[in-house]
Amino acid sequence: MGSKRQIFLVYGCNEWKNKPMPLLMATTSPMKVKMFVSKLIEDGDADYDFGHGTDFSPRRMAKEFRKDFRWMTRDSLNSRLWNVYFDYVMDGEEL
């Protein structure tokens, strides 16, 4: 049996992350997830609470998200994201 691919899922959500959430994107590329969520932040459709500094412009929030995406866990990132949530499943895994 071959290795299964990881599939990233990006959802739109409210501040409480209530379900059901509309699926906005599905991809096997972590880079595409990072850039898609970053664009949502820059466009003002999502927020990223990075917890320090005084510049909370969409551009700055997106920059901090991209930086943190490299080293923070999915749960940590999701706890800082507003109006967007991302997850992943393995190919063939039931949702």
C-alpha cells in the first residue's frame, strides 16, 4: 500500500468556528494554503491575531501569518485566525 497524501482544507467560519463551515479550498500544497489564507487576511475577509505590536493592518497580519505558518502548529494558528479555519485529512480519510 502506497503512502497517502495529505489534503489541506480551508473553511470560512464565524468567530466561534461553529459547524457547518463552507469549504473554500482543498489542496495538497501547504504553500497554496499559506498564500490563500494570507490573501483572505490581506483582503479583509479574515484576521490574524499575532498578539504584539500596534500595526494590525491587514498587510501586517498577513505577513505575521506567513512567518508563523512555518513553525506554529495548525491548532496554534487556528486559535489566532478569525473567519477562516484550516485543517487536513489524509487521502481517503472520511470527514
